[in-house]
Amino acid sequence: MGNNRIQYFDVLRGLAIIMVVAQHVTTELSMSTQTGGVNMVVRELCSIAVPLFLAISGYFISNKDINDKRTYLSFLRKQIPRVYIPCLLWSLPVTAIGVYSGLDLFTSLMKCILCSALVPYYFVLLIIQMYVLHPIIVRYARYGMYETIVVMFNLVAVAYLTYFGNPELPTAARVGPFIYWIMFYYLGAKLYNSTESKDSLKYLIPLSMFLFIAQFFETYYVGPGIKVTTWLWCYVAIRILFNKSIQRKISNTWPLLIKTLAELGRYSFGVYLAHIYIIIVANKLGLYFPWGISILLVCSLTFAIVRVADYLLPSKIVKYIGLK
């Protein structure tokens, strides 16, 4: 977006990347203890992170003029390398270490190529699928009657994944297919073409509160993460966050915090790529802290490294390694 970035959406990206980190430094998750119960609530709140990133992507990419084969191919040539090349480069160190430690070379290389060298990198494969499907998604997002179909299709797929999916599959194969996430990218595209009225908050906010509580009944049986009630809550919550009146209220609150989150959001992709290495190193060194402190330390340290690298490295290198 160049210099035309909208600060509010950078704030949302900042919040989302904090929640991504929070999920990856999760400690005790058990509803049988007070600490575990609190962690479970926070963990379920953080489930909105990836759906929020997808909705933001769908929202902003919908302003691109993609109306024929030439512009579509140009769009793919530009967008896919922006996420795929950095993912490959950040996957190389862990791939090399794995091969050096005795892992099969072919398997390790395939994991690297398929964005599976590190668990969080499944998102890159996911967003590439959304880019490929973007013209179709945008075309149907203009018509409200397709929203129910898309959401129901997505939720049926999620229900199957939750109750019948194979937990032994690699993360990219198990939760990476677009069918589990398309409703959020679709929602972003839909909200670009239409806005939620302030009056809609009267039912969206109570509905989100009900769904947030309801998901814990399903969590009791299937655990945290992807499930129907959580996806419904995320869908409603994103509609609230994209509401213009909510945008204005949040943008005019706590200026220093907003500025900090927006700055973090600008570097969210770099933090996403790098933070898992910080966690790996900390675990190898045996460094363990309370969950909240771990989140703060990982976010702060990763952001500092990414920010300094952006300052010191040539812009072309920064682009290729996805720091910004």
C-alpha cells in the first residue's frame, strides 16, 4: 500500500501478530486448573489472529483492478513471490539443521518447498491459495446472497476437520487447505464492497459475546483451536472490528498504544517469519517465563531485530526476506 497505509488496519495487524505469538508460546491449557482455565480463555481469544489477517488481505487486495487474464497473472507474479520467497529463505536454516542432524534430504527439501519446514509457515501456503482464488472470491463477494453459502461450506469443512480429520497429518496438509478459511478472506472482500452500519453493532456485539462463551462448550470436547463455534465467533468479531464507528473509537483512544501497535503491524510479516526462531532458541536454552512475560519478550525482541535489520540492510534484501 506504500504511503497510503491506513493506521487502523496496521493496529489490527499488530494485535493479530501478538496473538499469533501468544499461541506459539502457550504453556498450560487445561480447564481443570485456574491458571490453565485463564490460559484457555486467552488462547481461544487469540484464535482470531489468522482469520483477521485473511480478512485484512481480502479487504485491501479487493481494491486491485484484476479483470482479465493479463492483470490476473501480473497480480500473481507480484503477490506470490512477496510471501513465498521470504518463506523459503527463512525455512533454509531449519532445513539445513535438520539434514545435518540426519533427517532425509528429500523429505526436508519438500517440507521447505511446501512451506512446512516450520509449523506457522502453513499460512504462506494458505494465503497463496487465496491469491489464486481471489478473482472468484471477489466476484461473488459483491452479492450478499452468496455469503451464507460460503460460510456454510467453510463450517462443514471445519466440522469434518475437527471431528474426523487426521491429527497425524503435517500442519500444512491438515489445516492449510483454503476450504477451512475461505469465509474470512471472503468477508474482507465483502466488507470492502459494503460497510456495516452502526446499528448492526446492536446485534453483532451481543452475538459475539454469546458465541465466545459458547465455544468453550465445544472446547471441552475437542480442545482449543479450529472448530465451528470459534470460527463463527471470529466471523462476527471481524465484522465488528471492521465497523467504521469502531474504527473511529479505537483510532482515537490511547494514542501511544495505537502508534506502537501500528508500528508493530507494519512489520507483522517479518515478526511472523522470525519469531519462531526466537522461541526455538529460548527453548533450547531452557528459558521459561510466565505466558504474559513470554509474549512480551518474544514480541519485543523479534520486533527489535526486524526493525534494526530493516534499518541496516539494503531495501532489496529487506524485501526478499520479508521483513516489511
